[in-house]
Amino acid sequence: MRSLVPAALKLRLLSGFKRFDPDRAVVAAEFDAAWYLQAYPDIAKARVDPLAHFMAFGWKEGRDPNPRFSVREYLNEYPEVARAGVNPFVHFLKSGGEGSRAPRPDLGFRYDVIARLVPVEDRLAQAARASDAVRPGAGLAGALGPIGRRQLHVTFSHDDYTANVGGVQLALQREAAGVAAQGRDHLHLHPATPWPMLRTDEPAALGVVWNGQALGVFAAEAVAEALRAAAPARPGERSFAIHSLLGHSVDEVLAILAAAGLSEGFFWLHDFASLCAGYHLLRNDVEDCAAPPPDSAACGICLYGPWRGRHLSEHERLFRRLKLTVVAPSQPTLDLWRASWDFPVAGTLVHPHARLRSRGAAPAPPAGRPFRLAYAGLPAAHKGWPVFRDLALRLADDPRYEFLHLGLRSTPGLPVRFVEVAAGPENPRAMQQALEAAEADAVLVWPLCRETFSFVAYEAVAAGCAVITGPDSGNVAAFVRDGGHGAVLDEAALAEAFESGEVLKLGRATRRPALYDLDFGALTADLLPEGTPA
Amino acid sequence: MKVLVYSSFTFSYLNRARVLYQTLRRFHPDWELVALITDRPPEGFAFDPAAEPFDRVVWAEDLGIPDFQGWLFKHDVVEVCTAVKGPFIHQACSSGADAVIYLDPDTALLGSLDPLVEWLQDHDILLTPHLIDPNDDLTAILDNDLSASRTGIFNLGFVAIRTTGEGARFAKWWNDRLLSFCYDDMPNGLFVDQRWCDHVPALFDKVKVIRDPGYNVASWNLSTRTVAVEKDGRITVNGAPLRFWHFTKLGPLGDTMTKRYAGRNFPVYEIWAWYKRLVAEATDAAIPERWWAYGAYDDGAPIEKAERVLYRQRGDLQAAYPNPFAAGPGSFREWLQTEGA
């Protein structure tokens, strides 16, 4: 349907349309060319005039002229327009004055998320296909060397923390650096390919990272064998931490730990995978569920409901077989986890990934400047981007406000100033510095799911920004409430605070905030008795 | 209380009915679940009632309806699947059950129906109105209030009765009316079984009109009902526990009406997405879409609605052609092609 083969021919035809299409001028005023090219990369690649393309072909292919008008929704809502075979955007613009037709029904972004839900079975099948394509290697025992003489730390997580970017990966890098400084060898195990949940009967190979170096992909049994082969007569101190069981099998984890002579260790609550296969506790990817009873009506309608039992029973088996101390990066995380399920634990701890250290007052901003609301990071629905986007669109012409997006890639077609920020292992403070330089008054940190620990919230406060968040944001809401770092509002109150101007109280000029440095923790390395180099 | 639940459908609705019975079994494993089918399985589909989520099947042709083939021919698929509800509920009153509940095949339970049993201690007939709150918005009045005025105050996707007293009297009356007057003929005051039940509060005692928003939630009443999913896992409608949903018109039309009235009330879309997943899982590719064994003459030619109406209106044709499905010499079909044309 969206073939680009006749693009050159279309281009010639389109130049003719430019002269003769009387509706073009009507549409031109509302057409968003930059957004169109960003939304439809094939059009950008074909180098055709986006407006001419929309007028001649785009609307017939279900492409939208701007982010506010949905061709498909309009035709669904007004079937007589579909039957007439006319351009729905032209129809809307010409009849819009009547006021009875909406450009698209106001269904909210959650409608779109629900409409795009992919069944968990399909995700699992896709993960299995990707995993089947991986062939495990041989010769791991030789690669590990004689670890028996040394102290050893084993970690499990959902991916290779040295190769992927993210909050947990950065935290694991600090743990790796910490245990290295303590003189421990570090064996990190992760599924070779991503999985949406923990495995039971599904076979898969494990990626092995040895002291920060990826050694390759091996069968779990080969890992256990290598550990057994390296077993010394007199082992050094050994420890382990489970950061995530996504993509792991409990049987494999138990076998590997047994081979390493380990049974007491740490279990981190970076997410809620121990409570549900929907590890964000985001029912149908749209609303925090708070892990209600598995036989509840809410779990009954949830995409993840049928898979919850797998995660509960497998984690229960893990907790029964091992002596696990549960570590949460925030108190609300631990509280919810304890209230939701009764796992047998050896102990519990709260150990934040970062703490604020004051470095004096922020400079006062110039008087009379609009209130700057920033969004930091990936523009994803589960991080609350649509809430920010809708606010920016609604208040685009309000001189009291200015909207900023700090991140890797801009989203064109919005009344939002983009600031490129590339945070990574080499510059972990990039976001904090960018927020400070931009003198954002507040950052909208609006995760749909409860965060176990939000680096963005800490970075925002360290940069002198207030944090505005929703009631379901877990650690963010607790951090904001406990520290007086901003406001916790529901979506209706958020809109009202901006309409009324109540939110202006959070401006830098009124708050006169402090600036902070962030002292990052080293996770499990902070919890181990300090090792001695071999 | 011994409770019997039945639904009435053809094989093209087996997928939806399976979902209904699965949800009934989940919440009420002790209730007897009966499938009332006015159809025959399509070739290539191996129908195994023992593997289905209901306890037994009753075929419409076994209900003892006089001149069954001629009677059936007078109805289209919706009319006849509705009409057989009457004879079944009447006969079920002497089956040993204390209460009988009818649910449309496109309904599904999202909560327990135990309160029905409580209400049936004091009432003999339970009905759910299309609307329990009036609309103020013009579009909603046109779509919903006036629609209910035309098609019936109560939605007969649900009815529950005691099998004695006024319940049994209702069942006999409904049986009698539906055997003779279960047509989609709004100009004459008929919309299958529904307009009849406008009379129920006048004709019978011990009737309860269920004004609880958790029952029979559907696109036609979403304009006045808000669905919420609570942190403790309950699903509520205007604060009351959600009991059952009526997923009427699975497809673009149902989607449009649902979106028009649900707006940003996103749990509604979660519930629809859940239902569509279950229906997809329960769908057997061996059943052709829109399959109905009684939709064609014996030679395979489709039966037009006008032909059914003609047959319905002409006593002489009914007498001359007691099996109007037949094809070939001396058949109603032949008469249509020659004299009826």
C-alpha cells in the first residue's frame, strides 16, 4: 500500500497537483510538514513535497496531516465522509466552523496504547524465535581461568550492562566497578537475547560477562560446569546478586549458584517482576495497578494477568531455595512489595542509588521570564510524554509558559524547544547539567508506572528544578513529598494548576532552590564486607 | 437455589458464547449452563459438546415447536434465536431449576452474579433497562434514549426468573408471544422480544427493575456510566462493582459507539481489548463467518428476508409448503421462481 516504487512518477504528478488543487490552500494552513516527514520516514526518503503527497495519496493511505487530526478516526466517526470518498481533512476544515465535528474523538493517549497492545503470547513467541537463532559456544571453563583462588561475585540481570544504556545498566556498572575495587572477580549472566518474562520451559543460552568483558554465549549447564571445574579446595569469599530474572530460568539460576557454592545473596527490586510478568505493574500498559490479588477483576482484564502466576510461583520457588536479602532502592518500593506477596526472605533493606549533597543556592533567574517546564529523556508513553505533549499543545499560546524537551531526539511539530542531551556512562551528569544550564523551573516526571528509583527526579532536583509528578509514580512521588521538591498532582489537578497559574509558585524566582551533587551508590558492592585482593 | 443459565445462538456466535460460558464457569461453577442452538454445525467443524464450556446443548428443533420448519422459515437469524428463548424458558420452569437466567451470547461476566440470587428471594422477574439515568446531551438522547423508546425499555440480553409463581406465569406468556410475534417490525410495535417486555411491569407482580449500573453495561448506557479500576483490583461502574458487560456489535460500529460515549474513560477500552482477545482465542477457523445452516434453501441458494416475510404473511403458502427450505419441483422455492417472481 505504501510502495515507494512509483515515487519519481508521483513526484512529477504532484507538481501538477500543486497548481490545480483548490483544496491545497485550505489544508496548507493547518498541515504540519515537519511532523509529516518525521512521522512517515518513507515520504522523507522519497523526497516528495509532503503537502502534495498528503493531498494526493497520504489521506487515502490513512496518513495524518498533523498530530491533532486522525484520518482513520475521522472516517470511522463519520462514515458518510468515507462513503463520499473525499479528503477527510478538507472536509473537517471546511465544515469545522459548524463546531459539531471533532478532528478526532478525544479518547486520550491511553486509547492508542490499548489499541496497539501486542498479546504476551506473541511477544514470547518472538523472543523464542530470536533466542533459537543463537548458538551457544564452547570452552567457557578455560576462559574463566582459575577463579577458585579469588573472591567471586555473581550477578544476574536481563541484559549485558556493558552493552546497553539505562538506569539499571549504569547502576550495575557502578556495582561492577565497586566489586572490582574490592578485588573480586565478577561473573555477570544475562539472557543472550531479550525476553519479556522469566523462562520456565523455554530453552535459551546465556550471555557471559567476565570482569566487564563479554566472553560470548553459553548454555546454562556450561556455566555451571565451568564454575564446578574452577571450584577450589579453599574458596575465597563469594557473593551474588539477582538484579532481574527476566529471560532467566529459576532452575538454571539455582544450578549455577549451587555450582558456585552459593545460597545466600541479594535480590534487588529494580522493578516488580517478582510480583507479575507485567513488571512495571502497569495494567494493560496504561495504569498503575498496585499489584492487586491475582484473582482480582483487574488482573482478569489485564494482558499480563494470565502470566502473573508464572512469575509469582517461580519467584516463590527461588525465595524458598535461597536465603535472599531483598534490597529496594526506595522505601515505597519495599512497602508495596511486602504488602503484595509473602515471599520468605532472609531480610530487607532500602539502599538508594543516589543521594543529594548540597552545593549552595541556585542563581536567581532574570525577572519576567516565562515558567519553563521541561521533559527529560525518551518521549515514551509510559514515561508520561503524552501528558507533557498535551500540556504543551494546550498552552502553546500562553505567554506564561515555555516548554522544553531535553533528550536524544526531537519530536517535531510541537511548540516545544528541543535541547540535545546525550547522557551515558562517560557523562552520567549530562542531564543534570543540561537542566541546570536551561534553568528549567520544573521538570514533569510523570511515569505511568511506579518507579522504584527515578534518576531523572534526582537529576532535576540537583539542577535546581522542581519536580511535578503524578500520584502513581512510586519513588518519585515519595521523593517529592518527603523532600518538598515540587508537587504531586493528578492529571486533572495538573491541567488546573497550569490554567490557573498556581504552578508558577514552583518557579525558581519564588522557590530560590539549592543546587546539589549526586552521590551515586554502588549497589551490592556497598553491602558486601570489603574484600581483600587476592 | 438451583440456577440454570442459558444463551441462544448459532455457530457463528459460538466464539462469543464460549467466552460467556467461560466467565460464567469462573464465577458460578455450580450453575447449570445450557447452550440453546438454532443451527447445525458446518461441514469441517467437529462439534464436541463435551469439550465446550457448557454442560449441555438443546437444539431448537427439539423444543417441540409445532411445524418447526415452517415456523423457523418465517424468521431471520436474529428473530429466531430470540424467539426460541420463550419456549426454552417456559420448559425450563419444569426442569427442576429454581431460577433461570438468560444471557445474550455477546455478554460476559466480569464479576459475580450472586446478588441476582438474593433478589430472586423476594422477586420473581428481574429485568435490566437500557438506561437507568436520563441523558441531557442531544446526540446521546438521539442515540440512546430514543433508540430505547423504539426498541424497548428493557434490554433482553438479560432476564432472570424464578421458575414458580409470577416467574412461571411470565415464562408461559413470553413463550406464547414469541412463538407468534417475534419479528423485527418496528412500524407494528415489534422489536423481536424486547417491546413485549415493556408490558412486564404492568402485567406481572414481583418484578424488579435492576437499577444497579454494574449490570448490562453497554455502548447505549456508557454516556451515563464511568468505569474505574481500583488499586485493590475491583472494577466499578459509577462506584458499584462491575457484574456483566454487553459487548454488542463486535466490530467497527460497536467501536464507534463505544468511543463516542466512553471518551477518555480508558478502562472501557481495556475491557473491550480483553473481550476481543478472548473471542479471538475462542474462534474456530473451521466455522465460516456468518455461518447459519438455515440461511439457505436445500440447494444452497440464500434465503432473502423478503421471502421469509412473504411466507410469514401468507397462510396459504404455509399450508402448501410445510417445508419451505426444500428445493426442486413442487417447492416453495420453485413457486417463488415462477409465480412469486
